[in-house]
Amino acid sequence: MTTIQKTLKGLWSLIVGLKVTGKEFCKPWITVHYPRQEVTNLESYRGHIDLVPRPDEPKKPLCIVCKRCEEVCPSGCIRVEGHVPGEQTGEARQLLLISNVPLPNSAARDPICAADKTLRVLDGFTLNYNYCSLCGLCVQCCPVSSLTFSSDVYLAGGSRRDFEYDLLRRLKNRKIKV
């Protein structure tokens, strides 16, 4: 190939490239230039999970401490801690398989009455967002809909500890909307 043919081929490639660039330059922008602009369409955004407050008491969670979210989480990033009212936190309990048949290796205590089994108090709900895969299984399996996805879009941190959330404390520190 001669030098003139190479030059003409290069110029033609340049013209085609400038044509594509010109078309795209005239189209409206799709991206948001943060921090000058902020995203406004967050209806479909799924951030990390958050606890849903009770309708009558906005500082208390709707969670019944069934621990299904902890069990179903494939990443193992959820930890739920709770207790039955009337017992000390961390106190050993006798767990029953069937009436009056203790679970092996459970503490030797009187059997729990049926009313105590259903009523539990949430002591802690932590999420390690570093490991969360945002699958949503925890939100789907919750029997009382006590979990939802947050709309925190602008998350940033300097270390991994910045993404280890105490969701119970977040709920208690949340401002109440009037």
C-alpha cells in the first residue's frame, strides 16, 4: 500500500469516528454528575436492608426475633439477638423438641411455657454490608415484613468497619417524620 492510500484510509477512519462522536455529543446526558446533581428516581433502588418501625412506636422495630432472615442469608451477614421477657440476657435456656423432650446439650431448666415462646424482645440486629449480596431473601422470608431495602445511595467509607451496621441503633436514631 502506498503512503497516499494509507493517509486516505486514516482520514476516512477519522471522519467516521468524528461523525459518531458528533451524534453522541448532541444527545442529552444520561449520567448524573455528582455532587452537582443528585439522583431523583430512587423508587426501584435496593440498598442495604433496614428495620421497619412499628406504626404506633416509631423507635421500636416490627421484628419478632424469629431469626428467619439470619437462617436464609446465603452470605451469613445478618446477626439477630433477642431474649424472652423475664430472663436475663445470655441466660441458658432449655429448648424443647416436643413437649417435655429437651433438646440435647440444652441447659437444664424448667420448660418454657407456650406464651413465652412467642414473645421475644430484639436486643441487637447487625448487618455486615461487606458480605451482603443484595439477594433480598431476608426481606422476602420475613413473616411480619419487618425488613425493607434502604434508599441510602451515597455510601462511602474509609474502611470495612464503616459498612458494619447496627440496624437497631439506626432505627432508634432515625428522625421521626411528622
